[in-house]
Amino acid sequence: MEASRRSSSLIVCVVCAESVLIRVIMASSSKFWKDAFMWNEPLLDNWTEGNAGVSNPQNALHIMAAGSIMFVLLFEDTMYDTRVEEDAESSDWEGMGASMLPVFLGLDGLRAEDVLEMEFSSPQEASGFYNNYSRLKGFASRRGKTVRNTAGEIVRYTFVCNRQGFREKKWLEKVDRKREHKAVTRCGCLAEMRIKRKEGSGRWYVSRFVEEHNHELAYGKLVDYLRSHRKISEVEVAQLTTMRELGISIPKIYESFAAQLGGFNLVTFTKQDMYNEIRKQRGLQGGDVSAAVRYLEGLARMDGKMFWRYKLGSGQHLCNLFWSDGRCQEDYAIFGDVLAFDATYGRNKYNLPVVVFSGVNHHNQTCVFGTAMVSCESQESYIWVLRQFLECMQGKAPQSVITDGDPAMRIAIRTVFPDAHHRLCAWHLLRNSTANISDPRFTQMFRHCMLADMEIEEFEAYWESMVNECGVREVEWVKDLYTKKHAWATAYIRGRFFAGVRTTSRCESLHAKLGRFVESRYGVLEFVRNFQRCVDFLRDTEDELDFRSWYGTPVLQTEFVELEKSGWTMFTREMFLRYRDSLKRCVRVRICEFDDSDNPHAYTLQKYQRPEMNWKVYRDHISNRFSCSCMRMESFGIPCVHILSVCVRLDLVEIPESLVLRRWSKAAKLEIHNHCVEQHTADPSVTYRTRLGAFSQLCKRLGRVACMSDEDFKLYSNKLMSDALFLEIKYGLRPLTDNMTTANDCGVKDPIRVRTKGTGRMSQAGGSVPKTKRKCSTCGKLGHRRTRCPNGGAQPSPRNKQSLAGRNKRKRTKVPVVVPDNCPPENASQAGCDLWEQFSLADP
């Protein structure tokens, strides 16, 4: 830039002690002085190397001292060069000018006449000067009105005190306000600095400067809280974004910044500034849904199998969204014989129900096949979602589906998966029986009727005795329940493969785990991103279980050593434990008859001292296939006690391959791994984690040396930040703000907030619902409780006697203890899950 030709210019210089210039040592702990050198790096280099455009530096120095701070003033016939290039892309000047202009120190002695003689090369430079001046004086600055000429060019800028002007009366006199008024900060302060453009030179000179204020100025640490003096650097914004993507709350992130800087008083922004930055980032995304679509497109660049579809409703608002990545599709190809899905609520700010399609993998662990967000739980929505799911999975439909019995889900399953067997959740049925019948005896008998292993004739007889004993034959709910017996009674379901899943508790467990990654105030983009983090967490657990199944050998605990070793070789660790339990119990049954006259050979088994309980086991000695009348092998995929007893009788040293279901074996995913090796390609997620680990080590090595000095820290932080932004834009992880595509350009608008059956009271579209006032249980009047009733000694009214009796009866009612299906506990809600095996793998 051209050096200024004006006199009486004021700048800061750093001088050498033994040369023409004198080095100024600043021993202040204030953040202002600390940031001065960061803002003045170009000028600092200039002053170190030469005289920075000063025509006569020997006559230009006037050194003054103020406490522990030394500063230099340059007056009279001096020129200075800011050496700062104008940033054409910057439009937000509040707090930005300070990072683009050398800091003006020693402004306490600056007079209005001195300011009126100053010139600036750009309005940003003038904004930075006035902002630094306001910081020293104790007030905040902002840009005021601008004046344009006939050509539309701005020829005058005004920078004013932040308390200039007054608040409009319409905001003060508004009657239907829901929030408390903010404190009035506008008091009509007249302090300002006005600059005009010089014709010809293009420079800007100060045409008006008012330094008097009509309000009290801030002092000490209070200055740091003024709006124009708070700033978040790009590096801090990057850290904030990264921590937010990991689900860390804003207060915790603020504490992290304070720990890095050495105290809360050194943080140059507030928590509200962090919330504002997040809101600003959301605004730059051009619409929540559009940003989510761009994020999915970025994932598709790294995952060629990534699948997503969305449907628009009225007004081009998002109605439904479905997505599934390549790993989900590979898992479904192997474990997609059983599908469970349920809707969860309150996981996003639009109240859109989230439907997660899940199953069980070879470790009996929950795995995710796909996810959908729907605007309403209607038949049309579920049919659309299931059709997208079927398209994503190459037309492969599940054999069995478990839901909570929602009517819309039931109709959609019948439409899209006509050949799949639909099973109702046992836990929801028991809960409904308690709510509709309110008879503990009926609930207990119904539980046995639903879960016990019995023949169809036994089931019918037991059902008749139950409805007669409890007197519920004419209850409509009981009648409707009996018509659906093929969807819940073990007697009718036996022989259909459900992988041991009897309830949707796996879905509920997954929803509980999802709550650790998502929040109710998340939009579509944040939900999709954090849901993928939850799925990655589940997959990491699966990788750990793969290692546990591969590493080491078990301690043998049965008398059938060879069969136990064979089971460990074939099954994963979790399934081996179930296999070994069945092997331990095979001594409880004995073979009482054997018929080898025909193929298959027939074995008749009885339980010890229970001759009325017998089963038939058939073995094809040619193909070495087994089958049992209990049909547990067909239902659960694990050899039952009766088949293992026959194996012991035959002195087998290895479990037959026909008894090892591939989905429970260690080789369940072997084909996928072999395919990756044949194609000379690795799993993208594994490759990504490997690269990330290696690159993190390099960054740690760089960080150890780059943080040794403040100069290196800032230099390499800015380099890494710029490179990270470039790569994020390249892979679609960050929108390009210069060519931003808005929601209207994409034709997709954000979804409308909906009201669902799972929406809480505070999340309803119409606002919060007032609570129902409680009545006194003694007198039946409002306004007080029974403990403070004026008629406390009086007897309750007859109406209240009945209600009290009913309430006491309900207190004595025993609600059945219902536990999830036989799966390893993933959280507290799955405690006691092995009780389901009393009806599945144990002897009847």
C-alpha cells in the first residue's frame, strides 16, 4: 500500500534497544496487549527489518511510560505503512477490523484533533482503529449509517458507540410478549467517528469525531464482555464444530477452551457467542434438509453402496427420508432373515418419528439395517419406507418381522412383505393385558399361554380354561387377541425362525443408546450425522466381539470335551455359551427307544423321572441331518438338548455341520472378507480408521513441537485450518458459502413440526398443555391436598371411598415382570434377559 503523506500520524512500533529504534517490552497480562503482537505480525516484521516507511525515524520517536507498559508514539512529519492487504470478502466488520489492522497502542493521550488529521487506506482499517480505541476507552463500537453517491458507491461511513440511538417504542409497548424484556442499552450516545473518501487518491480521512459519551464507560474485565470485543477465531470455530459433532455440550466445550487458555478470564468469547456461531453455521447451510442431502452425498463419495431417498409433501417440505450405508446392506444380506423395527419419538426438533430397522448379528448383538424419518405414522408412510428398504436390499424380503402391533405397520408389512411372518411383541401384549383386564391372575396365565412350549391342542384347552376362570370371554380385547394368535402364540409360531427374538426390546435398547448421541433439538443434518456415530459405535463393539471369539480357548466345563471343543471352533463366543448350556443339560434326558429299521432313524427321549414328557429325534444317517419334535433348532438355530443327547449316544467327536447355522458361526462374514481380498479392496471403514490412526500420530508429533512457541502455534494452526476447510468442501462435508445452494434452489424445504403419539407435552405443536389440578382425596375439592384438608378428621365421601378402594387395590396389583429377549444386556433395560430362555432353550 502507498505510504501516508499526512502528518501527525499515530502508529505503533517495536524498536531495537541498540539501534535507531528501541524495542518496547510490554509486561502486561491484559488480553489486549497479548493480542497486539498477533494482529501486528506483518508490521512487526517491518519494524524489525527497517523503519517501516518513517521518513525521519530519529526525530519521530517519542517514548512514554504508563505503569508497566512502554509504548511509542510517532508524530510530526512521519509516515507509516500498514502493510495489510484489504480483505475483499469480509463484510462483517464488528470485531474483524482488529485482525486486519495494526493495533494502536497508547491511545489514552490521543486527542480529537489528532484523530481528525488521520487517514486510512480502507474502511476496514478505520473500523479496526475505532474498535481498538473503543476497547481502551471502555465502550463497544459498531458501524452506523452509510451514504452513497449517484453511482451507488459508498462515499461515507460512520462508526458509532454501541449505545447510540434508542429502542423503538413498538418493542417496549408490545403487550403479548412471552419473554421478559432485555435490558435497555441504547441511550442516545453521540460518540462517533465519520470518514469520507478522498477524490482521486481513494483514501479515507476522518471528517467528524465526537469523543464524549452520555453513559458510564466499562472498566477492567467488563470490557471483555462488550460485543465488539468478543471474537471466536477460525481455529476455535473448528474445535467447536468438531466437539459438537461428537455430542459434547456447549458448556463442556466452553470449559475445555478455558482449560486450554489457563482460565475463564482468558476466553475471548462467551457461551452465548458459541450458540450464535452454531446458529450462524446452520443459516449458511441453506436449509437443514439440503445440508443433510449434501452430507449424504459426501458419504456416497466414500461409500459406493450408500443409498438414500426422500419424499416431498405439500409445499415442497420434506415428508419422508430413508438412508442405509454399504455396511448395513452387507449385514442385511447375512442377518436379514429376522427384521425388527419400531418408531421412536422426540429425537429431533421437528418431532419426526424415527424408524430404525434392526436385527441380530452372529454375536447376538443388535445391528442396524437402515433408518427412516417419517412425518406421520400412516399406512402410506410405512409402505413408502418399506418399499425403499426393499429396493435398497436388492429385493430381498425378511422371513420374519417383529413389531409392537401398530395397525399402520401391520398393514404395510402385509402389503410389502406378504410372505414374511409377522410376530407381535410379547412385552407390549403383556402390558396391554394389564391395562385392559387389570387382573393379575389373567396376566400370569396369559403369559404362560403365550410363551410356554405346548402343542396346539394344549394351547386351545389352556385358553378355554383361562377365559372361563377369569371371566373375560366376552371382553372385546380378548376376542381380538385370540384372532391374532398366529402372531404371538408359541404353539402356532413354533418352527418359524425368529433368532430368539420375542420382543422389540432390542429396538427399545437401541433407542436408549441413541439418546446418548442425539438430542431433541437436533435438526435433520445433526441427527443423521450423530446417528451414524451411534451405528459406528455398535460396529466397533462387533469388531471387539470378533476379536474375543478369535482370541484364546475356553475352559472346558462339560464331560463331553470333544463336542465342547467343536462348538467353540464353530460358534462365536456368545453363541457358544448358549450351546454349552444345552450341552450341560443333555444329561437330564435319556433315550428310551431307538428304531433304525428305516431312514431316518428315530430316537424317543424322555425327561428324567418325567415319563409323560417325551420327544422324537430323527437322524438321516446318509446326510447326517437331525430334526426334533420340539423344533427349537428351526426356531432358534441352536441344537436343542434332545439332539445333543443323540450326538452323545452316537459318540460324535465333532458337531455336525447341519447343526451349525451359518449366521451364528465365526464364518458368517467370511465371504465378505474374501470378496474384499479377491477384489484387492479393503473395507472402507477399516481403511478409514487405519488412515485416521496413522494421521493422528503424525498430528501429535507435529503438535508437540508446534506448541512450543506462540508464533509456531498460530502459523501451523492457520495452515491446518485452511487445509481442513479445503478438504471438507472437496468431500461435501462443508457447504461452499460462495456458491451456496439454498433449500429453495434444491426444491426441498425443511419439514414441518408434527404432532405424534409419542410427542411429549412440552413438544406439542400447540404449546404446553396445562396440568390437571389434583383434588383433595378426602373432600373432593380443589386447592389443597388430603394432608392439608380442613376436614382432615372427617370421613371420605362415598364416591371417594370407591376411588380410594380402587387405588389401594391397584397398589396391591402385581404387574408382571417382563424382560427383553435372550440377548446379552446392552444396558440396564436388558437386565434379566436370560429369563426368556426358560421358554426357549430350556427343557419344557
